[in-house]
Amino acid sequence: MQCGVKVSEIRNQKPQKLLPLRHPARSRHDEACPQTGPKAHNPKYDRIFEISTTVMEAVISLTDIRKSYFLGKQELPVLKGIDLKIARNEYVALMGPSGSGKSTLMNILGCLDTPTKGQYILNGKDVSRMEDDELADVRNTEIGFVFQQFNLLPRLTAWENVALPLIYAGAGKAEREERAKAMLEKVGLADRSHHKPNELSGGQSQRVAIARALINNPSLLLADEPTGNLDTKTSVEIMDLFSKIHDQGNTVVLVTHEEDIANFTRRIVRIRDGVVESDLLTSQQPAIKEKSSHGI
Ligand SMILES: Nc1ncnc2c1ncn2[C@@H]1O[C@H](COP(=O)(O)OP(=O)(O)OP(=O)(O)O)[C@@H](O)[C@H]1O
Ligand SMILES: [Mg+2]
């Protein structure tokens, strides 16, 4: 059964009054829906949660984002008009078939690429109009990016990898080492700080990459298939870590092919053929009958 309404429908409504500043996602689970028993959610809280995201400042606001690649003179349109708002402390999964444009969209969200057309406002700044050096600045201060392949530098130790963004931020060596080791401790890797990437497991490597993404306290944590190279148990551990990071107040957007991984998040945006096909709270998703390849 579907308790509630689509995110886009609610977003177009005017909030009637300011809502109390509670943790929005948690509050909708505080009280069970009386008709559907203790495990179901209360639709009243879906509504409060969604209206509160319209009141809260959007971290991400995309309007008619389009992206084409050009092969010679031939245009290959990939994103064909994406409208999307993500508020502070949301936890969102982007899903969709292979080739639908998820990574293209994530690269734009992460300021690794720019749209061909459309507007991207990140924390109130129009980044779609920025030059490369301004974008590099935004990337370093506002965004943490986690990749499927971890992208650690092989010659550096775990703590040196985590500290890399601090070099660009101008921190001295002692401060870099102290902060990087503290961050490794937060992701459960205090005892691996002097290991090189080839001395770490896949899950440990991804934890190092997550620590590196968080080292500058970004306002947005992005992850493109962060569990794509991991086994089931390790995937769950990494998702537990993302959930903890979200619970601490961070805004998290990740791409996944796995329904079970997406179910760790609070909202699932499905992309198909370069447009948003659906945008629903995780609790509103139709039941998935097929087991994922992870089998979680
Ligand atoms: N640099 C590029 N030049 C030309 N075409 C590209 C480029 N990058 C991506 N594409 C094309 O854009 C489309 C979308 O690619 P994208 O990587 O965003 O898909 P995706 O949804 O992330 O897929 P997957 O789930 O397989 O990772 C694909 O058809 C791809 O071939
Ligand atoms: Mg991709």
C-alpha cells in the first residue's frame, strides 16, 4: 500500500507554517501508522518531512539540467532536462539502468563536469556558470566524492591519502597528520593509518576513501556505486557507515544498482534515458521481488 504522496507533488505546495526543527527523517519513524501496524510509517510524517525540505534551504537545486557529449559533430544527449532539489541532511539514492546518465549527473553534482544547459545551484551559489578554478575551489570545500574504484594513491599511506585535500586547503604537515588520523579513527581504521592501499582490503580501502571525502567537512557527500566492488558483508558495513554519516547531519547522495543498498537511504530518485522517472521516499517504493546480485 502507498501511504503518502510523491515528493514532487508536495514540493509544489506552500508550507502553511514553520515546522519544528526535529530530525525530519527520524521523526517520521517515531510513531507507527495506526492502520498498518508498528512496522509501517505514519503518512503524516512523510508529509511533514517533505514540507520541511521545502522550508529548509536546498543544498542542491537543479533546473532543466542537460548534458550532451559530442562525437565529432554528432551530439549525444545524455541528460535531457533534470529538475531536482535536495535539502540539507537528506539521504538519497540515484538509481537507473546502465547508461541512463547517473554518473554523468553525479559528475555534475560533484562539480567534476559542467552541464551543457540548465542551472545548478549548490548551497545558494550558481556553479553552472563557474570557471574551472572556481569549480576546483567549490570541489575542495563543499564536496566529498567517493568512487567505486576507491581512487587511492598507491604510494601514499592511508593517512596520507586522507590528508590530500588538506594540502590543497593549505594545512601544515602536523595538522594534516593529526586530522587525517582522527578521521581514520572515526571510520574505524585507526590501526591501519600507516598501511598502503595494497595492504588494505576492499572495505578498508573504501573507508579510507570515505575518510578522505569527509576530511574538509563538506556540505555534500557524493558516492558513485561505493559498494560496486565489495562483497555483501562489506557492502552492508559501508552502508552502515554512510547511515552513521547521515545521522550526524550530513547530506548524502549515492548511486547504486542494488535495491537493497538503496533501501538504506530515505529517498530514491530513478533516472531513465536522461530524465527523472520517479522520485519517492524509500518507504513508498513498490515491493521489490527480485533479489539483487548482492543477495542482501
Ligand atoms: N565522455 C563521454 N563521451 C561520450 N559519451 C559518454 C561519455 N561519458 C559517458 N558517455 C555516455 O553517456 C551515457 C551515460 O553514461 P553514464 O556513465 O552517465 O551512465 P550510468 O547511468 O552511470 O551507467 P552505469 O550504470 O553503467 O555506470 C552512456 O551512453 C555513455 O556511453
Ligand atoms: Mg555510472
